[in-house]
Amino acid sequence: QLQFVESGGRWVQPGGSLRLYCAASDNINIIVAVAWYRQPPGKQRELVAVISRGGSTSYVDSVKGRFTISRDNFKDAVFLQMNLLKPEDTAAFYCYAYPIPDAPSWGQGTQVTVSS
């Protein structure tokens, strides 16, 4: 099972931008799709964006037009460009396979805090 390491999160003011980075432990083409998930404080983890092996993307409604997911198959990396950030985007962000397999092994995630 692939492992993922996320980075790039930090504090940012509302309206700002961040680019999150996810490094996979092996060839990400062995799985059908990779996704970014987030877990806001005190809430359940939720799906944010998905990118297929072929590059097709989908997004949860709340981030459409603001977030862009991309991947570099040669570097086994996945990215999340986040623009026009809002306080409600504050969360720990994770990348992982999509759909989530049985008995997932989540990484530590990267914390994004949006506040003034």
C-alpha cells in the first residue's frame, strides 16, 4: 500500500494562496486515482479533490474555482493549489488513494490555517 507525505501547509490570511505538496512512496500510477482530503477541527475528514491516473479531476462544490489538483507521474507527486482561501478552509490536509482502501494508513497531514 502506498504511503504519502504531505507538506506546504501554514498560516495564511483570508484571500491568500497556498500550494500543498504530496510525495508518494512508490509509483502513483499503480492506483487509479489520488485525492486530497481535509479534516477541519472537530469534524470528520472529507474529500476535497480527486485526480485520476489519466488526469481527470473533480472537486467538492465548496472549493470549485478556487482549488486545483495536479500530479507529476514522473516524480510520484500530487499538488493542491489553493487560491482565495477562506477561514472555513482551515483544516489538516491529507493526500491518499481514491477510493480509500480498507485499513488505510494515513500520513501526518499538513495543517492549513486561514485567519486574520
